[in-house]
Amino acid sequence: MESFNWHKEAEKQWDLRAESWNQRSQDMWDNGSRKSIVPFLESYIEKGASLADLGCGDGYGSYKLHQSGYRVTGLDLSQDMIERANARMKTDGLNFVQGDLTDLPFESESFDGIMAINSLEWTEVPYQGLEEMKRILNPGGKLCIGLLGPTAMPRVNSYRRLFGEEVICNTMMPWEFSRMAEETGWLHLGGEGVYKRGVQAELIESLDEDMKQALTFMWLFMFEKK
């Protein structure tokens, strides 16, 4: 019997989802749950920096970064996603490659910054992915991570684990990831939440960070490599 290979299964699943993701990604980045990510990143990383977009999907987020003045290399586990990205958006200063987040095909200290949005959850051992990110960052480089919060419907991807079934999604809580990063030597610089419609801004402002994270669809982190 063939053993379960997490990352091969993840690659297959994202190949199958590539078309539907491609249909929705531009709206998510321009108008939806991802519209605040690039402005958040811009507040920490200078224009002109070299960035790796890890888990880039069809590349539209990488394109948004490139539009903002960054030199960007997008990477995704799905070959179908990368082919769509190359066909749609490849230009000078914007490149796409297929690869595994836990075994990145880049030299050490290759980038000034990294963006990884809802991608670390799709690794079998997230710590390994985080260590690879550290390896490819220059000293003092910045890491922007977007992690699904407790109210995010996509967390259902890990639900079947409750029945003992093999799943390919590690649904970490924001505080779990933050603790892992800080325990492994990252310097926490800041963060902010992305919330579902109906969550009132005045309510959020009155809460401490733990309660803010508890309400999030996604929490954005910024860390620095020491």
C-alpha cells in the first residue's frame, strides 16, 4: 500500500483548485480579504527590495507587489498555478518558479523580504517551512506572514482529521505561530487583523491583541530575521 505523502497530495489538490482560484484571486487582492496585505507590507519593507512570494498561487499577489515597486519571485507547490502565473503576468522584475516551501530552490540569503499568505498551513511540519524562510532571507530581512484566523471558513480543510483521516492542512492558531516564531529566533515587529464583514471597527479597537486575533478571518504578522 502506498504511504501518504503530504506534500504530493497538497500539490495534487492545488493543481485541481487552480482554475477556481484563478477566477477569484484578483478580486480577493483588489477588493476582498487580501486587499490590506500589500499596504501592510509596504509599511515595513522599502520599495526596490527583493521579495519572495511563497505560496503565490496564480501570481496576482506577486503582481501587486511588483506594481508597488518590488522585485518579486513567486513560488508555488502547484505546477498548474505557476504555469498560469507565467502565462498571465511574467515581466521584468517578476518571475515564477515551482517548488516546495519546506525545501526552497533558492540560495541562502537571497531576499530582502518574504510574503507568505495562507501557505505555511499547507506544510506538514510548519517549523521546517519557517526555517527555510529564515535561510533565504538576508540578515535583517522581513517576513510578512498571513495566517488563517479562527473565523476563516477555509479552516474546514483540516476538519476530517477529527475522524482520523489524512489531511493536508495545518490549521494553526495565530498565537501558536507567533510563539513558534519567537521561540526560533524571529523578532516580532507588528501585526494586524483582517475581519469578516459585520465586525465593527470600534469594537475591535477596544480589545487586546488576543481577543482581536480570536475574531480574525486572517492575522497578518511582520517579523525580522535577527
